[in-house]
Amino acid sequence: MKKEEDKNWGRIWKDLRQLWHRGHLAVIVGIITFYILCCLLYWYVEFDRTRGTGFLDVLLWNTATLFGQDFADHYPVSIPGRVLGLVILLISMFGVSAITGYISSALIEQNLNSRRGLRKLQSLKNHVIICGWKDDLKALIQDIVRKNGSIRYQDIVLVNQVDETKIQLLLDDEELKGLQYVRGDYSEEAVLQRANAKTVSKALVMGENQESLEPELVDSRVFAAVLMIRGMNPRAHICAEVKTKKYKNYLEAQKCDEVIYSEEYTRYILSTATSYNGMAKVLSSLFDNGDGVSVQIFELGEEWHGKTFGELFQYYRNRRQMAIGVLENMGAERTLKHSLLAEAQKSTNYGEIVAKMKEVRKLERNAPVLNPPDDYVVGKNTGVIVLAEEV
């Protein structure tokens, strides 16, 4: 509850700073300050301080009069008092209108910028950005939220420059309420900064071929976006989809966490479906065809280090789940290498340290080992590949 209140106050403070930078808040503060000074002068020239009428009484009376309330039976008598009363009346006519106008325009502008994707999302942390567009993007977003219970629609930011009508239909969809949007070319650094890429937890970069570009040109923009996101946030988990093998190799060389080469998967599915009856349905079921059972990867805790795959298999078997393999060297490259280097430096043998450092350089992250023997020993930074119902 405390965190939520701090977040709300932070959002209010951020909105006030934006108003100040635009000059709106400065004008509002100026009008209010001028009004208080007029009330102070009015109190000084119109009232005899010996009668006990304080400045706060005058401020309350003038403010009540300003908004049409009659809290006191008083009118100015002196000439300076009448002049100041006229000034205060003018403030009531123009100053209040200006203040409400500035506030209304700021709120309307903020709402329009949010809908047009022009607003900076600097308050978001550990969110997910989806760069690019697919015609079935709604289903993709729903699957991401369904498969990861910690992600809400409010945590997802779309970054693209497709037709505004398509985006508005998506943002107005009640099933995707809270979805956020940044409009622009995701291969430009300024656009990624507006999406606050430096604090994302995950990033999905897809081709956005709205101009019938060649596949290599589409993939070059994906490649540029991945490099910029990695530069802004070395700890982000980045997944990229490409259409050409050349850029698949480029991305793997740059240690992109997940590279989806769609042509490769399509070719594999077509060839296996031709060779085996029912293979298409089997693959669909493995990837989750709606029955809630799919292949998942769970990180293994320290209690499993040193145990065998046979023990691991039996553990999940007892839970009516099937372990079909392990994922070695699981995790982000930066974190993984720091962990292994720290472990190597504990040794007092210089030769062993050098050997470990060479091993780290050749390290293959997220290496799957399917159907290992029962005596396979589970090491550190290992995940288990399980066929199970989704939680």
C-alpha cells in the first residue's frame, strides 16, 4: 500500500514538473501569487488592524467572493480598496479561467499524447516492450500475459508506426485495457528512450514491413533496435524475429538472447509434417494449442546442483509433469559470465583460473540438452525443460 501511494505521489510530482517546464505551472503560480499580494494590500488599506480583522479573514472572504459565495457582509470603502477590489474581480474573471484553461489543456494534451504514442514513459520500470507489428498482435499479447503471471497489460508498451486506426482499435479493446503505446521508428534511439528501454525487463523486436521493404532491410532495422536496446540496458532479455539467415547469424554473434528465424521453423514443420502422420498436431500441442499443456522452462534452485537427471525426472513425474531435458548456462550473458568469473577467481591455481576464463569465452548460453542419460549431473545455472500444464 505504501509503495502504491509513493508511486501515485511520484506521478503527481512528475506531472507538476512537466507543467512547469511547459510554462503552464509558472503562469498559474504567478496568478496565485499576484492574487495573494492583492489581498494583502487590500487588507492593509481597507481594514484597521486594531479591530482584529486578520489577513487570513480577508483572504477567506475574497476567495469565497471569487467563487460566488457570500461569507461576510462587507464592501470596500476607501478608493485604494475599491481599486484593489476591482483588480480582484478581474482576477476572478480572467485568472481563474486561465488557470482552469491551462490545467484542462495540459490534461487533454497528456491524454492525446498517450493515445497518439507521443508521451514519454519514464515512470515505467521492469516493463516489456514489443517493437514492430503483426496482424495477430492481440493474440500474441494475450499469450504473453497468460504465460507469464507477473506481466500485466499495463506493463506492456507497443513501439511501432503503423496506421493509427489499427493502433486505436487495439488500445480501445477492453480485453487489453491498460496497454501503452509509443509511436515512432523503433530503430531510432529517441523512440526507444521514450519507451524507457533502459529499464525494460524484456524486449521483443519483430519486423514491421508496412512499406513492402525487402526482408533484409526489415531485418536491418530489427538488428539496429536490438543493438540499441542492449546498449541502453545490458540486463534486458531480448528476443528478435528475423526473416533472413544473414541477420540471424549477426544477432547470434551479438549475443541476442533469443533469435527466431521464422523461415527455419516453417521449413522444419513442413518437412516433418510431410514425413510423419499427425506431426503438425503434435507440434501444435507442444507449443500450446489451447489445452493449457505446453513445453515450459523452469529455473532450478541450488538444491538440485549435483543431483542427477534421473532424480529430476522422477520428481516431475510424481507431479504429473514430464522433464524432457535441461537448459545449460541459463540466463543473461552478463550475469552468467560475472558469476562464472567470480567462481574462477576463488581458485589459488593460476592455471585453473586461465582455463576457466577460456571456458567462459567459449560459453554457449541457453544450450538445450534433450533426453540426457539418467546419470547426467545437474550443474549451476541450469533450467529444466518440462511438458506440463500452465499454472
